Amino acid sequence: MTERDVLIIGGGPAGLSAALVLSRARRSVAVVDTGEPRNATAEHMHGFFTRDGMPPGALLETGRTEVRGYGGEIIDGRAERAAPADGGGFVVTLADGTRLTGRRLLVTTGVTDVLPDVPGLQERWGREVQMCPYCHGWEVRDERIVVLASSPQSLHQVTLLTQWSPDVTLLTSKAPEGEDAARLDARGVRVVESEARRVIVENDRLRASSWRTARSSAATPCSSRPRSPRRTARWPTSAARPARTAS
Ligand SMILES: Cc1cc2nc3c(=O)[nH]c(=O)nc-3n(C[C@H](O)[C@H](O)[C@H](O)COP(=O)(O)OP(=O)(O)OC[C@H]3O[C@@H](n4cnc5c(N)ncnc54)[C@H](O)[C@@H]3O)c2cc1C
């Protein structure tokens, strides 16, 4: 079995950046990647200097080509297990049973966004349902934006979004009080104390979101709906955690 200097699990921007620098430093590198980056559903990426508007897949393809140009290997596959090897280094086992060994192991598997269980939300993720104003706020400037409150950070996000649109609604199970309420009021944010029910899609476009109040149901048109999803690490915590980089 060929031992590489560095095995990298995850070939997104983080893994490919590391692979590029390491392969240019004459380290033998293999990147294992399942090809499911976090922003896979987004048609375009924004705010990345010199690459604004580029499809995310094109960025990664360019990165793969650059890494290969310095002798780095890209292996399409899923790493299922990583463990310390006898005598030092690490062994990574792929789903198809392939075993790779490396002196060092870098885990760059990213995070998975866990959306609330609201019908229709997952299907629009990365399209009209977004999470980062700096990535896609410009694309929905001046449109109606509804923010699903999912954590204390949602207050920060809803405040930020007033930079992009004067029509921002916070949908929350508990309306903010005191200073928080005053801050939202000063920025013209509408607060709806209610539970999200579903999103309404027409002609492949998100047209409205609906919610349930104590007394009635309501629906509002909204062409975009940024929110802060919960994120979980992609590498199981039960696996070995050999996150040291090459020296
Ligand atoms: C909808 C959306 C839109 C976004 N838009 C923008 C934007 O416009 N501009 C911007 O700067 N940022 C944007 N982001 C953020 C951007 O996607 C992340 O910052 C970036 O993807 C992080 O890179 P990463 O390499 O850490 O993780 P990822 O890109 O998620 O890459 C991780 C890689 O690891 C692989 N992997 C995971 N587990 C395994 C395994 N067991 N074995 C092998 N491979 C594995 C995955 O398939 C994936 O290819 C957006 C995010 C989302 C969710």
C-alpha cells in the first residue's frame, strides 16, 4: 500500500486549498471526496473575490485540476473510517473497501445544514431559501424577506438583512422584548409571533410562506427566505479524530 504524506478527507474549498498548498510543497497528497459540498444546491456563489457569480461546481473543478497539476490525487469515494495505523500514521477505509495510508490526516468534511421540518423548505434550499446575506443578499435586495427564527443569532441576522431590504419579517415562536424589540422596531422589522407552516411554490418559484397564529392562518408573498439553519459536523465523533496537519 502506497503511503502518502497527507490524506485529506473532503474535497471542498477547504480540502482542495490544503491539497494545493501541500502538493506544491512536494508532499504526496490524496483527497477523498464524495462530491457533495455544502452549497451544492446554489446555482452561483458570490462574494468570493475574482470568482463572483461562478457556479460552485466550476470552482471545485478548477481546484481539482490545479491539485492534479502538481501531482495530487483526487479519489471519488466516501471515507467511512479513519484510524491510527500500527507504527504511526493513519489508515482510511473507503466505502468500497479501499484502504489508504498516510503519515498525516486532514479532515475537511465541512458541515451539514439541518433545516427545520417545514414542508417545502428543503426543496428550495440554496435557491430562495438561503442562510447568508453576504452570499445572496444582493440577489434579493428590496424584495420581501422572511426570517425563520431558529436561534438567538436570528435577531442579529434579521437586523443585518435590513441592509438589503426595507421589507423584512421575523417569524418567531416568541417575540423579542425590551431592547431587542426596540432595535427591530427602529429598523422597521415586522415581527410575527407564530409557527411556520409551509412554503408555497408556484411555477418552480417560492411565492409565499404561511404560518399559523393563535387565531388564524396567514400567508405572505415572499421571494426569499433567509434563515440560520443548525449545522452539524460531517465527520462522526466516534471516528478517530486525527486532525493534525503535515509538518
Ligand atoms: C446554500 C449555500 C450557499 C452558499 N453560498 C456561498 C456563496 O455564495 N459564497 C461563499 O463564499 N460561500 C457560500 N456558502 C458557504 C460555502 O458553501 C462554504 O463556506 C464552503 O462550502 C465550505 O467549504 P468546505 O470545504 O469546508 O466544506 P464543503 O464545501 O461542504 O466540502 C466538504 C466536502 O467533503 C466531502 N465529504 C464529506 N464527508 C465525506 C466523507 N466521509 N468522505 C469523503 N468526502 C466527504 C463532501 O462531499 C464535500 O465535497 C454557501 C453555503 C450554502 C449552504
